[in-house]
Amino acid sequence: MRRKGLILLLSLIFLLVGAAAGQSSSAGKSILLPGGTKFEKTADGCLKFTLPNGCAVKVKGFARSRSQVGVIGDCGTVSDCAVLDGSGKLVASGKEGRLVSGPKPASGKGEPLRIEGLTVWLPAVIEFEQLRVFSRNTFQKLAPQVAEVK
């Protein structure tokens, strides 16, 4: 009986530590799409988000989520992404991403982005499983603290 209790306690500690580690690492693997972000679909089928500061996020392989049950704001998945600064220089590249809409404003103000029949409220976030950063200084201006956005 004591052994089962100890195993249960250790399992719980392991799960809590794993969850905390996952949350802290996701903050550095995210890009904020702030209010004022513009959206367009390019000729090659990519989605391009142009941020107010001139940076651009080009998304390839966007697939709309089948269900939004369980994940508030989840809109779809992204296969590849390129983050460009205002001059078109590559800042970062990401794979296996997820587009997460911000909450709908209570005041009814704010204009959403309409993407593939979806409504995405700004600020929104693109979170990545894999992210390679080439210019850390520029990227830090785009990487939010995820807890602040959700």
C-alpha cells in the first residue's frame, strides 16, 4: 500500500515538472501577431502576415483545425514558416506550428483576420514545435510571453 502511494506521488511530481518545462519552453518558440497585422494569400499559396513594424511571417502548409474543442482559440496547423525582418532578411524559420487566435474583444471593437473561412482575433500567436532563430535580437521583438496572450 505504501509503495503504491509513493509511486503515485512520484508520478504526480514528474507530470508537474514536465508541464512546467513545456510551458516555459513554448514562450521562446512563439511569434506574436499584434493588432494591426495585415494578411494576404500569396501567388504561391502561402499565407503572409505583415506586422505593423514591417516584419513579415510567411506560412506554408496551413491546415484548418477540424475541431476547436479543448483548445480555446486553436485555428489550425502550419507546416513551415519563415520570419522576415522589414528588409526581407530571414530572422527565423519554424516547423510544426499552430495558429492560436486571441480572444474576441468584449467591446466588439477590433477587426479580425479572415483566413480560409476562419476568424482570427488579434493579438494572435503562432507556436512552434521546432524553431531556428538566425537573428536573436530581431526575433526577441516578435516572441511574446504566451501566458500574456492567452
